[in-house]
Amino acid sequence: MKKETVTFAQKVKNEILNSEKAVAPCCQLAYLSAIIRGAGSLAISSLGTGFEIVTGNLELLKFVNSITKRLYGKQSDIIADGGKGKQMFSLDCYDSSLMFDTGILYVDENGLTQINSNIDKYLLAESCCKKSYVKGMFLACGSLTVPELKNYKEEVSASYHMEFQISDLNVARQFAKLLNDDGFGFKLTERSKNSVVYIKDKESIADMLVYFGANACKFALEDVLIARSIRNDANRQTNCISANIDKTIEASERQIAAITKLIESGKLNLVDEKLRQTADMRMEHEDATMDELASLLGITKSGVNHRIRKLIELADTEEK
């Protein structure tokens, strides 16, 4: 069986989960609320009202189970989907008080239970809880694309991209504001049935990794940025050298063509010794640069340029 490749986004999620073995008591509801918002769906049965999460991330469901057990004494079964394709897992948990505590449900003025389209500000009262909410959202509905180098070759179209796909537009707007209050510069767009909160700036993405506490992934991203920068600089230098070589060859061909005309017309014998000496040197060293010709002739580059221009002018006059 082919081993599944671990994406950079999954590495970030793994690092977050590994660092949250013991979530601070005040942050547990914030984490749970964000994960239900981002990956869960409302579930109603004879057991009551609760949520269901279906995901390919088994560790995320174990993390959710650890929180619900601590807060509500509930240990839910995690069921593996035996179908073809990517392995999926599901968890459902029924507890009405949990749904109200996490701000997913509320009771309106008529006494009716409604789904809340607002992020409960009570859950974000502390800065650590706010950070936990953001991390929970990334675990649930976040994705991240980083154009990693492979054998020093990369796609030209590769770009940096982090996003959160959120089904509720109002929640997405509030979540974008929550992030941008900390200066991250996220944007909001619509895609299919979801609202997408995203950034494409690589420095902001690196800052988000620090915000998540995913420092190992942040260092890995910096390695990619440095490697790409070095690669791009090398490519620019190579392109510059190639362009200069092309210009040198083109100029040399034009100069040789002009001198050949003067030789064929017999006019090269009529020019002064310095011009004839320069013409002979150019014909003997077709690939030489102007600096190299100047060194061979024992004069300055400016002097060579002057003599070559004179030879070309004489050839152009001959052509007319």
C-alpha cells in the first residue's frame, strides 16, 4: 500500500495538536467551539442535540474527545469509514448543554432554540482563548499551501496560500475581523457554498505559524523561503550572463560582417594602421569581448569602441 504524503498543512496541524496535550481550562470551550464551527454539523437524534464531525484527521477527533471527556464526562466512539479512497473517521456527541456552552446554539426571545450566526465573544475573553479559537479553526477547516523545493526545481506558478473555509458568512466575517485585529491582513471571498478567509503573503503566513506556536514548521518555511531566494538570485544571474553573452555574440557578428565588407572591397588597406590593427585583432579573436580586445591591443575599452564604430561606419558607407 502506497504511503500517503504528509502535506505541509498537515505538519502544521500535527504540531499544533502535539503541543496541546493539556489545554488550559479556560481555552477548552474556545477550541471545541471553533472545531465544531469549522468541521462539525448539527446532529439531532433520540439521544438529544449535538454535533457530528467527519474528517480524515483521526488525531483531531481524539483531541475533541479529550476535551468533551474533561468538560462533560463524555467519551464518544470514533468510527472508521471502511470505504475506498482516503480513510475517513467520524465522531458524534450528543449534549445540549455543550452546544449552548460553545455558542453554537442559543435561545431567542420567543424561547426557541436557534443556530447562532455569531462567534460568542465570551469564549474569546482572554487572549489565550482567542488564540485557541483561531488554532481550532485551522485544525477544523484550515489549509496551507507552501511551494516546497524538490531537487531544486519548482513550478513557476507555485504560490503561498493559507485559508479557512467557513460555511456561515457572518461567522467568516467576524473571524476575518478577529484575525485582522491582530494585523494579519486576511481577505474574504466566496467559493461555492463556503466563505473563504485567506492570505497569500508569505511573511504573514510565517507570522501565523508563530501565532499557532508551530515553530518547527515556521523554521521549515523559512528554509524554503531562503532556498527559493537563493534559487531565484542564481536564475537572475544566469539570465543576466546569458543576455550579456547574446549581446556580445550579436555585436561581434555585426563587427565581423562590417570588417569583411571592407576586406572584400579592398578599403581595409586604405585605413590607418590603428584601424587595420583593430580589424585584424577582431577577425583573429571573434569571441573576444571588448574588454579582452582592449587588453590585446594595449588600449582602453573606450578606444576599442571608437575604432570599431569607425570601421562599421566605413562599411555602412561602402554599402550605400
